[in-house]
Amino acid sequence: MGGKEILNLGFREGYLFMGVKGSRSHIEKRGSPVSAGMVLGYSRVTKRETKTKTVTQTKSYKRTINRVYKKVIKETVNGVTRTRTITRVQKRVVTCRSSRKITKSSSKTTTN
């Protein structure tokens, strides 16, 4: 990797080697107090994953249906024709379901 100070290392002496992959520059220090810092100012996006999840939500409710029946009856009594209309209302309670789809997507980015 290019370290030269490791050959001159003494007993209980500190040693530091920091480098960046793909670069020839590095930091190398040797001595009793060893301190250094490095600032990296880039990162590359290598892979982007997108996950999509579809969730179906079902909601049930009750609804009253009114149905109107009309019946026309013609009657003849003593030569006189009469017309009657009979109206009936039928009520029925029905359970209805409404469903909607919710799509959730999340993306994950991996950096190097």
C-alpha cells in the first residue's frame, strides 16, 4: 500500500496509516502521540432499490334499500269497471363493502 514508516517502528510506538481506495495519496504517522484527520468529500451511488407495496383496505357499511311495488287491478262490478292501484314498499337492509387500494413505495440508496 505504500507505507514506509512501518519499517522504522519502535517498541510501544504508535502508528497510523490512512488511505483512500483507488487513490495513491495517504497519511502515515509514527510516534508516541499519533493523531490525524481526513475529510472525504464524495460518495457514489451504486444501487437504488424501489419497493412498492399495495394494500387493499375494505370498509363495510349497512344500507337500506327501499323497493316500491305498484300493482294495478281492474274490477268489474255490475257493469262498472273500477281501477285500483296497490302500492307496497319493501325495505331491505344490505351490507355493502367498499374497498380502496393504497400503494406505498419506498426507495433505498446504497452508497460507496
